Amino acid sequence: MNCITLQDICFSYPGNVEVFGNLNMSIGLGEKAGITGANGSGKSTLFLLLMGLLKPKSGTITLQDTVMKTEHDFRAARMKTGFLFQDPDDQLFCPTVEEDIAFGLLNRRMKRIEAGEKVDVICDRLRISHLKKRIPFHLSWGQKRLVSLAGVLVTEPELLLLDEPTAGVDELVTGILFDFLDSFSGTMLVSSHDKEFVDHICTSRYHLSNNGLDPFPSSHSRA
């Protein structure tokens, strides 16, 4: 059973800048797939299409056996999906760290006390409890990355889309990411130039280029 299926996806940005021409992709349920590729190859665009934030010119996107035809379809899929933007400043907007992390839960009408308890748990796991009262915009890049990830993971998504999660972070933050994502039991798609991270975390790896999405030989994948 596939979690993600793309069939003949075509997408261009304004100005007739083609990114994908008949892109096909299948990611199995529970697969942890790494996506590599040069800058401009379309890695971030791929994630935005999967989230329904961009619309393909043609082709079909299927998420967990549901063909995404309308905004309502994507809205339902987003309830089960966690998306980590490449730039954490695009994801943080609340006055304090704990409010930012709790936002997704409160937006789903979870009671504030229960949301607070879940925030405490995820902060402990990501070792950022000392940041809860801080202003997000005053944090370091690595701290912002962990806070953004906490806001994604606290909703307990079945599918994780991570766009360059280790970009600009130090070894400590990378180690925390390793520890948590290695134990994640859902489906995960990771875009990264960090091949060591991809090889450690992912069970498969694909390369995105003008020719489409090509799987690496099994020797490049973690068993």
C-alpha cells in the first residue's frame, strides 16, 4: 500500500519556468524516503504540491488512497501530515515558544490543559523545555528549527514532510533530530543535501533531476 502516489505531474512557475514534466513517484506506507537533488531541482516545490499549497498543471496526487481533487481533500490530508518548512521563520509566528508549539492542537479545538501537557512532552523529548517562555524570533537558527519541528510533531502526524531539516544547524541539533526521527513509525519524506543524515534516517533514497525521480541502488539505503 502506498502513502504517496504522483502520476504524470506537470508544474511550471509563472514565466513558463518548468519544474516537473510528467513526474511519477510512489512512496510506500511506513517508508522513510530521502530526496536529494541540486538546488532548483524542485524538492521544495514537490512538498508544496503534496500539501496542496501549489497546484499542478496536470497529473494526479494520491495520499493514502485518496485522490486529491479539491481543497477539502487536501485539508483532510493536512490533519494527518506534518510539514517542516525549509526556513523556520516561515513557521513561527506566536509570542512565545509554547504558544507556537500548541497552535496546531488548539486550532483542532483541543482543550488548553491537554494541549499544554502535550507541549511539555514534546519539549522534553526535543530538549527544549527551557525555551518555552522565550520569544521565537530571539532564538538561534538551530533552536528555531527544533521549535518548528516540535510544532509539527506535537500533532502526532502519520506523514512527515521535512524540507532540509539539518540545514544551518550544529551537531547537537542534528543529534536530537537523529534520535527522534529514527524512532518515528509513520511515513517520512526528507529533502536534504546532507547525505549522511539521509543515509542514517531513511530506508530509501531518490534523486530528483530534470529526468524525474530516480531511486538509488539498494546499497545506498539503510536496511
